[in-house]
Amino acid sequence: MPLLDIKTGTITEKGQIVIPKSLRERFPSGEKVAIISYDDRIELRPISSVNEALSCAYSAEKSLKKDWDSKEEDEAWKNL
């Protein structure tokens, strides 16, 4: 994905950041975003793009939870 623009902002004492207007205009007002934290950066992504990328993981988690979310499994893994 090519880099389109770099802007700066300041994190306030309350942890708030203003997204510059030129960047906000690229997304619809009221759109939900995912805030993704890495060791060296934070990304804001439209929640729809994250849902699409993780849909397989969500499906796998639901099906595997039936087998793995048990007292027996917790006991087997607790000392590893």
C-alpha cells in the first residue's frame, strides 16, 4: 500500500488526538474504526476492513472454543 500523506498531531493529557481535516475527509463521518497497537506504532483502520481480514480467525475461534475452552484443557496447559 503506497504512502499517501504524512501529517502530525499531538496527544493531549487525556489521550486525545485530532485527525487533520484533510485525512478525515477521506472517510465517512461516524464510521467506526479499529485502533490497532503494535510495539512501535498505532494504526486506525475502518472496522469493515478489519472484520474482512479477521473473519476467518473469528470463525476458527468459535469452532475451536468448543473443544479448547474446558477445565481439562486449562489443567493440561497451566504449567507450560
